[in-house]
Amino acid sequence: MSRPIQQMMIKSKQYKIENQQREQVLAELVEHILRTRKVCRPRPGHPLSGIYLEIYQTVQQQLNHKLEEAIDSRYLQITSDQEWASWRDSVFKKVLDEGRLQQLALEAQRHELNTPERFYALTELLNAIKLSGKLYHRGKFSPEVYDDAVNLTLYYVYQNLNHYNREKGKFIAWVNYRLNKMLQKAQQDLTDPFIQAQSGKIVRIKYQLIALIKNTKLDHVIVWITLTIKGLITNKTDAGNVTKILIVLFLLCQLIAKDRTTGDSLVFEMAKATLPLPANLSELTGESLTIETVAQPETELTLYDQVRHYFKEDPENLLQKHIKNHPEATLQVIGLAYLDGKKWQEISDSLGIKISSLNNFFQRNLRKLAPEIKRYIEEELD
């Protein structure tokens, strides 16, 4: 990009100020600088319109004005593509104020879910948020923690934009509230050995998934479909399932190649889903209380994280009740052991108590505690 720009810069200097030819060269120069912009890019076959056109034209005018002022100045020493891109982005940053970000959010909300229009609007919105410089600053957090929190926040916005209500406040304040929550959680996670262990597993699984996805080629899909059509795969159910998996892997491979941030976020969620908390709190009875009995509000924390935090902290000292004649077998001890993945047999062996006694005690008291856990979680989110 820099060489054509430099040539146009030299050409523009040949004309006097307010010369029509000079203005034409400047317009071409601005257009060239904007070609690699990150936001306000038109959809294929659709010209820019609405808020996207308004932002683009404002940036275009400001760039033109800045170039007009600086083109004859010896202080304009931009030589590389990266410097030109940074200079262009600084203008976008000024134009993308809170009002325009809000307009972009409302425009995205206007479109139906899972439509090309919605996907385009969300992509534009997320890129604008990142470029605007309006996100909560990193502060004391490490770059790695902050970047992860930002990616999770943007993913939340992508998934839950319709939850934003403009009557309750500005859009960027809503985004930064979520980012602040993500950062607080990240800080807590750094001191929780269980979460650290789980996070390590998730990261390892994520990289394994990415390796698998990147090795999926279109040829693999075609070969498998061909074998299926020819009847060489006898089990039709398995053939259909494998075909679907291959297609999904190939599409994910394409997504990661085009949009690394979105692809990484999606694979990260897939990795998290491989480490679920068993839904049933009892392995012995089919009718027992389940974790789902405790209400799950909308939050970036999983229900598992919330329930485990309650058992760990025992904020109202309700978990110290114990099995008769076994003061060490408190509800807190049993609950944490189970939530940390121990089998009932392991808990039974460690405490010297029958499985049936443990299960009955835990189920009976958890049923009573469910409303308290629900209330605690909801208050934590307020």
C-alpha cells in the first residue's frame, strides 16, 4: 500500500492548494488508504447505507482534511503500510464515539437472528468496538488475561445482543459492565486451583480440536460422501453421522481461516462443553435432585462455577450440618468432593460412611438449600 500512496503524495504536491486536480488526487489517496479498513466494509453486492455510510463518509472527510493540511508538511513522515493503517485507524477511533457505537448495536438488533444481514451487522459492530478504544482499560491485568476477557466479552455480545436495552443505559456501558465481570472472574480463577486445572484441560482440548479441524480437507469430505453413495459404508446411520461431522469440521476450518477470533471463541466453547458437570447429583437413583433444580440466571459463569463457589465459601454457614456421629462429614465436604468429580464410592471410602447414607443426607439437604443457592447466585449478579 505504501508505494502507491507515496506516488500519489508526490503527485498531489505538484498542484496548488484548492486546485481541482489536487483534490481529485487527494480523493483517490483517501480511497486507497481506506481499502483495507476494518469497519464499514460493504456486503458483497450491497453498497454501504445508513449508519455504515455515515461513518465511512465522516472518516473519508476527516482523512481528506488531515491530508490536505499535512501533505505539504515535512512533519508527515509515514513510510510503511502499518503506519498508514495506524493513522487511518486513529481517525476511525475518533469517529466511533458512543453514539455511533449505539447506532451500530441498534442496527444489528434490527435484523432477524441467523440471517446474513444479522451476521454482517454483528461483525461490523464487534470490529467497531475493538477499533473504538472505548473498552474498559487493562489496568492491573496481564495482556493475556485482558485479551481473553475481551474475546469472551465480544463473544457474549455476539450471542446476547438482544439482551441490551437502550432504555437502561448506553451500549458501551453495557459492554464494559460485562467486560469488568469477565476480568473479575479471571482474577478469581487465577487463585482457584480447581479452575486452573479445568482451564488447563480446556486449553489442551482446544488445541487438539484446532489441530483436528485444520487437518480436515474438502477432499476428505468428498471421498467419504462418495463411499457412502456407492454403498461401501453399510451402516447408514454411522455414515450419515460421520458425514455431518466431516462437514462441520471443514466449515470450522474455513471459519478459522477467515476469522481467527470468532473461530477460536467457538472452538473454546466446544472444548468447555467436553468437560460438563454430571447433571445428576446422584448416581444411584433416577428420581434424585439434579443441578438443574437450582435456577440458572443469565451470566458468564457456568452454573457449575456458581454452585461450587457457594459450597466453597459457605456464605451463610449453612453447609456445616453433618451426618450423625460423623462431624467430619459435613454437607460442605461432601458437596465439594462430589463437585470436584469424586465418585460416591470414593467419598464413602474416605469418610467411612455407606453410600446410601451419604446420598440420602446430601439429597435431603440439597433440596432444602436449593432456594438459598438460587438467591445467593442472583444477588451475586446484581
